[in-house]
Amino acid sequence: MYKKIAVEDGLTNVVQELHTAGFHTMPLEEEPLRNVSAVVVKGDGTDILAEEAQFHVPVVHASGRSAEEIVEILRDRLS
């Protein structure tokens, strides 16, 4: 079964790398967020997940990380 990752708007390079690695993605801003395995946010200080605190999935902050690093983090956390 594939893993669906919700990705914050503006992280196009991360979305492309996730697709290359075999992940499926959806916009974090899309409603409703269901059946996601993880969330990737910019990590730039904005709190986009304030209303989504009820989700119990890994959240990866992209700030300071390459798209390849994010894929590796997700593979590690979701394995």
C-alpha cells in the first residue's frame, strides 16, 4: 500500500521528490485531511497545523532540509 503525504503549499521540490520515491501527495490545505501517513510543513514559524492538532502522524519541518533529506526522514519514520 502506498503512503499518502500531506504537503504544505510552496514545497514543489519536495512533492516532486516524494513522487519520484513512490509516495502519493496531497495539499495540506485540502479539506478534509484523511488517511495521510505524514505531514510536511515549511517550518518557517507559521503554525498551519494549529487546527489539525488532533492528527497523530509524523510532522516533518522542511526548513533547512533538502527534498532528499525529507524523503529519507519519511522512509525512516514510516517503516
